Amino acid sequence: MAAARCRLYLITPPALDLARAPDLLAAALDAGDVAAVQLRLKEAGRETLLRAIEALRPVAQSRGVAFLLNDDPAIAVETGCDGAHVGQEDMPAATARRTLGASLTLGVTCHASRDLALHAGEAGADYVAFGAFFPTTTKETTARADSDILAWWSGLMEPPCVAIGGITAANCAPLVQAGADFLAVVGAVWQHAEGPAAGVQAMNAAIAAAL
């Protein structure tokens, strides 16, 4: 999941209506550039998660968009996902790397910590995620990151970095300019007043303007 420029990284809402979600995701992905989709259903049981993967993975992969699973590398391997993203409390990055093997993508949450990011890189992470950069209602945040960490990482390390946390079309420019390879968003797309497709278009326009 290498980035030649800053690209959009789309995370699913915390709850999905599987009757509508595939069409909404298809519309969002057809509206503009999206590098990856992360399925993030923290409260879902295994069967619900498997149904969501079955419904959404083909939508992303048929469009050349990486489909990543939050938290569970083993299920990611089992269900044909392109990789997994783990938090610091989910699983050690080295364990996740072994579970995924060499070919699937591993992303690791690093909050606002340079040490965590370096350890993730040493453990084989394909990308590191920093944040939250802005207030967010999507998840409880314990750390607030500054754009300086993006500039530090992008100037020092080869694996790309993802910025996450309260990012919108209105506030993303400093993150793009600091060196974020990807902007991870939830509400900016799924809660856009004109729908997810318009949200993707607005984010892509903001990234282009910032560059």
C-alpha cells in the first residue's frame, strides 16, 4: 500500500446496515481515489464480522482498493482480506506480522509516540498510524498528535504513515503538507451532508489543494 502522494484511507462506520453498505461503499469508491478500506466493527461478533467481510471485501477488491480488517489478523487471512490493522492493545505487531505472513499488509496504531512507531517498523509494519490529530467522536482517544510527528517519520523512514482522528476536508491541509501518506477518515465521508460519494470527492479535492 505504497503512496506516491497523499491518498484517502476509508474506515467503515462503527455500525453497518449490511443491506445498504455495499452500495454505499461502491458509490464512495467510484467517486474518487481511495487507497484502502478498513473494516472496523469493534462490537461485532464473529458471524456479523464474517457477513460484513463477505459483503464489502469484493466491493473494494474489485476496484483495486486494499481491504483491511481491524484487530484480527487471523480472520483477515481466513477470509481473503489484503491485510489487518492492529492497535497497541490488540496484539503485538510482531505476532500480527507472523500471522499475516510476508505478503499481506500490516498497519499499527502508534498514537503520538515515536518510540511505538519505531518498534512497529522494526516488527515489520507496512505502515504506521498516528493520531488523533483533532477531536473525534468515532473512538475514545488517549493521545493527541501533532503534525510534527508526520514530518519526522516521513523524513526518516520508508514505510508510509497514516494520519487519523477528526480529519475533514476543512482541516487536513497541514497534515498533507507535513508528509502524511494517507488520511484515514470516517465521519468526513460517511456523515457528509450529501452522502459518502460527495465526502470522498471533497476529501480528494482538499488533498489536491493542499499539495
